Amino acid sequence: MPQRRFPSPWIAEEHDACFIVRDRAGLNLAYIFFQNDPSCRLAGKLLSRGEARRIAAKIAKLPESSGE
């Protein structure tokens, strides 16, 4: 199977309940979900918007993998 490429730069886009990290070609690489309502967040053990934003930003900054 040929190795897939995920061209940089990667960007993190905010949506209603998640951040989506995409590569330059628009391929969705990661979804990081969050919940704004604190009571729902605790009950579902979900991330806050700020936590999800920080994780998405760190994923978007990852260096390109050299392969496996």
C-alpha cells in the first residue's frame, strides 16, 4: 500500500462542538470535541472549549512524519 501524505500547513478550524485539524489539501486529520455547558461537560467527561483549542493547536503544529 502506498504511503499517504498529509501536506502542511495543518490548520485547526473551530466548529459548533469541535475543532477539526485539516491538512493543506483539506483532509480531516483530527476531531477534538468540547462542551461549553459545565454540567454537561462534567457528566460526559468532555473537554472545555479552551482545552480542545489547545490540543487542536498542538496537533496542527506537529512536524511532518518521516514515515513508518
